Amino acid sequence: MEDKKQDANAGSKKGFSRRSFIRGAGLSTAGSVLLTTNALAFEFEEGLAKGKEYGPGANLIQMKVNGLVQTLSVEPRTTLASALRDHLELTGTKVVCDRGSCSACTVYVDGKPVNSCMMSVFDVGDKEVTTIEGIAKNGNLHPVQEAFIEHDASQCGYCTPGMVMSCAHLLDHNPNPTLDDVKSATRGNLCRCGTYPHVFKATLDAAKKSS
């Protein structure tokens, strides 16, 4: 019996007990997490230091919209959609879902379609914005706009501007689209009225007349 106690004491002095091992591993993990957290916090603060601060009140910014440079006084929370509708009265851009899932608010930023309800107006910078009001040239409607009228491709009208912008962008980059091309171009545009067949026909007809 005495020999077993001596062997146990000797083992505890020479090596680690199970309890001490677990305690040590826990401290090591906590230390790693702390170091990682501090490093991430440092990187985050470094990133903030490089950016420009806005607010808390309104700020004056300039933005090129439909070929014209506009000066706006907007708060940091302002989206591009809100700036267009509420500050510039370009109400052709519709806000329906306000979370980027329906694409009714589609505009072009440097020629690329974006959901303006999901973009901060401060992120526009020196890029040019084109809205549904700006795709008509010299008083003439865009071929897609004309085709939408001819084919009655709108019902309630909320999705129509976004649909037109998506279809016009397609024809500007693909003059001879297939039906699948049109479906792909409008896959993010939701229409609760179900006018998709008319939208497809209008876009294909506009392509024929433009070619």
C-alpha cells in the first residue's frame, strides 16, 4: 500500500495530472482566442482609420446622374434609391421590397445594373448613375420602352422600370438575344402580376426592330 502511494506521488511530480493537462489546454486556447481577437480588432480599427467619416448629420455630396452633376445634402443612412427619389425627384426608380430581392429599383452605376435600395449613396463616388428617366435619348424612348408599351408588358407598374432597365441592358450588350437570354437577364426581377410572357415578347421584338 505504501509503495502504491509513493508511485502515485512520483508520477505526479514527474508528469502532468489529467486535471492540470485540461487546465493548461484551456488556458492556451483562451490565450490564442485573446490574441486573435486583439489582432482582428486592430485590423478593424486600421480599416476604419483609412476610410472617410460621414455624419452624424447631413453631408453635401456631388453625384452624376443621367449626364448631369447633382449636389445633394444627404445623411449617411441614405441609399441610392432614396437619394434619387426623395432628393432628386427621379421617382421612376421604384422601391418595392427594399431589401434587394425584387430588382424593381434597378439603375445603372457606370453601366452596370445594381439594386439601388441596397447601395449607399456615398458609395457612388465619381461613378455615373443612369435611371429609367435617362435611357431615352434625344426625346426618343429606348426601343425596350416602346416595345413594353406595344406589348402591354406592364400591369401594376411597380416592377416595370426595373424590368425595362434589365432588358435594355441586355440589348445594349447583346443585340440578338434568345428567349433564354431574356429570361436570364430578368431572373432577378420579380413581377407579382405575372407579365413575364409579355416582357419576353417585348424584349425580343425590340431586338428585332433595333437590328
